[in-house]
Amino acid sequence: VQLQASGGGLVQAGGSLRLSCAATGRTLSNYPMGWFRQAPGKERTFVAGISRGGGSQKYGDSFNGDSLRGRFTISRDNAESTVYLQMDRLKPEDTAVYFCAAADETRLGARRDLNDYVYWGQGTQVTVSS
């Protein structure tokens, strides 16, 4: 499956962005999907994941999960082969390159582990100014 992320840009703190991830090549509904981000000089970290049918979502880790869940929303439209990440009340620390990814189709539910993901998009830059 090929993934194309878009929707990044420059926004002021408190603003919103909506990222899109368009999938081609295979049926999107076969795959749990996720968004990750990578800030300069830092490792790639999990932002949000969604199950095949969209009924289950996960956000962040034990440190930032609550913050992300309250500001970010992951969703998917399998008919349109697109996954979205709605980001509200953005903060400067959200600045990063955001990647969408598709997990191994044998995995169940929403996936948090980066190692579960086998297909990656090219990334889209999100910059939040203070």
C-alpha cells in the first residue's frame, strides 16, 4: 500500500490543522492505521492509531496520551481510502514531521507500537509558532 500524507503547514499556537493520508494500492480497511511524529533530533513517536473499522482509537503514550486525546482526533473513511488527523489547540511542542503508517494487516485493534507498522508515508511538516 502507498501512503501520501498532506495538510501540514505553519500555524499559530492555539490553531488547528487537519492532516490527511491517502492510501492507494490495496484496500485500506485491511489495515490498522496510525500517525507518528518526529521532531528534529528526536526519535519518531506515536501520536494516534485507529482500528480497521474505526471503532477503536489510541493516543500517545503514558506521558502525553491525555493531552493528545483531548486535542487530536484520528478518523478514517475506508470508502475514500483516507485517514485523518484533526489537530486542535496546537502547541509549539507539536512541531514535527508527521507520518502516517499502515500496520501489519494481521494485527487487531488500534496499534501503538511503531514496530507493528509496515508501510509509511513520506511525512508532512507541521510547525506551530508561539
